[in-house]
Amino acid sequence: MKALCWHGKGDIRYDTVPDPTIEHPRDAIIKVTTCAICGSDLHLYDGFMPGMMSGDVMGHEFMGEVVEVGPEAKGALKVGDRVVVPFTIICGECEQCKRGNFSVCERSNRNKDVADKVFGHATAGLFGYTHLTGGYAGGQAEYVRVPFADRTHVKIPDGLTDEQVLFLGDIFPTGWQAAAQCDIQPTDTVAIWGAGPVGQMTIRSALLLGAKQVIAIDRVPERLSMAKAGGAITINFDEESVVERLKELTGGKGPEKCIDAVGMEAHATATLDSIYDRAKQAVMLESDRPHVLREMIYVCRPAGTISIPGVYGGLLDKIPFGASMNKGLTWRMGQTHVNRWTDDLLRRIQEGQIDPSFVITHTVGLEQGPQMYATFREKQDGCVKVVLKP
């Protein structure tokens, strides 16, 4: 079969790889009908995440049709079922899964011993996202093996297009969780750093959850326009001070809820801390660029909440943790507990409350994936979200 494979920094290739097979009785094989490039895939493309090996199949945002089912998954799935596959692989039976903490499933990371040494305790297995999360082949391919397939799926009813439901596998529940863990109140201002695909879903989620006003911070015109269309007040950090504008919009008090939808590759306009981060990252003395985290701690209203859906990979420097402690800020973060949210979000799509396909700007064949990684990375051609068709 054909798949998009990682071969090093900035090197994604359209390769021929072996077809997947059933390896465990709970497996299923999915014929991929639609997949996407996620912003967190760019951390792999840019070479900032450890644990990738040449030839690894990329992608964790995909859906398709069941073509083969292992004997222990047949009660939950059958050939012909149409499913979205969450990026988090879940057993559904461990203590964390029973509590709904699916992104830290205790059984699905088959490289748990290695990940325990790096993180203290391993996260769940993830599709197409380094050998620290299991080394599972990703979904930017013609076919995918889905482990624990009886639980790691979302069945899709008739009448909905792939484009309407594809993002139930990652960015829609990620944006929703980012907003939900803020415990948004009707009087709250929610500020969101990053108006990429996750940021766009976070904007809509915060408004659906009743925020008084939502503010989106970015510098890409297409993203800012999309954010404004979704109901957000926008700040272009290339053109105005984020700190001063947030003071103005909140009567000098700062937003109650701050959300980092950027993660480890934050950009800033020639600020001292961003220059420092880039220099340290270039010589591998720091893995992540936490400009957004510093700014959020500074501007967040005392007793407020910081929510972090953006991916971080390692070590951060010069975080003003004393300010965070003394202001009494609450931090909520983590990979997304996808299946905790999907029933409710699928219902909202069916009822017409939201159509997540609004974020798609480019739809191309899988073979065009390597060039679309570069287009997405450089934010060229108005690119906000890329969908691929195998």
C-alpha cells in the first residue's frame, strides 16, 4: 500500500509499505477514506519530537471503512462499518480508561517501559506519533491496523460526510476539552493563543459553552479572518501589543481563562524571550519555545485558569512559575481524552450546532502529501487545514 512516511527533518515521502495485518484478536483493519495533516504533525516534520525512526508512517487524524475484524472485536465492529478512529488508542478496561482518562490508558502503549523512563509514567499509545507512544503506524495511508479496535473507534451514522465527522478523531474534541477544562462561566473572557485548526475548534467550543467573549491571538490573516467569522475578537500580535489589547478588552483585569493552542513552536515578534528560546533550541539546550506560556501567566487574571492543548515535548526554560503560584492560577493540560467527548460532539454535528468542515482549506490526494506538509508548515496559499484522500 501507499503511505506518507517520515525520513527525517522536513522529509516526508509517499512510499510503498507493507499492508497491515491482524496481529491481535482485538484488532481491525481500516481502509482509509479521508485523513488530515494535524498541526502537531509539524512538530515531527520539524524534528522537535524524539522517538521517530526513518520509515515511520505519519498521521493520527483519519477515518474509513472496516475491511477486516479480529475475533474479539466482532461484537463491536463488523466489515463495512464506517468509523472515525481517535488518535488515542484505548483498552477501555484499565483504571484510567474506566475514569474516562483515555489519553493515559495504562495498556495501549506497547513501549511503556521506555516511555516510563522519559515521562515517569507513560501516556496512551498514539497513532503515528513516535516510538515513545507505541510506535504505531499512522493513518496517512491506504490502510491502518487499529489495536483495541472494539473500543478505539467512533461509529458514524448515515447521512454525514467524511468532512463533517473526520475531526472527531482529534482537533474537535481537543478544542472542546481545552475549553471544557476551563469551567467557563457566562461572565468569562476566554483568550486563545493560536488560531490554527485546534484554535478554531476551541473558539467555537468556548462560545458553545457560554463564554461572554472569546479573543483569538495570531498573525496569519486567513486564520484571523476565520476566527472572526466564528465569533472571536482578534488580535494580530505582529501589529499590536497582546498585553495592552487584553487589558483594554478586560477593563485592565485580564482574561479569566487563557488557552495555549500553539504548543512547543510558538512564534513571537522579535521579543527577547523568543530570541532566547530559538537560540537555545538551535543548540539543543531547550526542546520547546514557551513564549505563549509566559505571556499567559503574565496576563491571566488572578485565580484564573490556564488550559494547554498545545503539544510540548520536553524541557522549558524561564517560566515565571512564581507569578503563577502567587496569582493562584489553575493549570489544566494533556493529550485529549477523545472518547470522553465524542458522543456529545457527534450529536451536536447531527443537530447542526456546528459543522467542523469549515476549517478545511485544501483537499488533495495522498500522493500530494509531501508538498502539502511544506505548504501547511509555511502557511502558504491561505492554508489552514489539509485533508488528504488516499
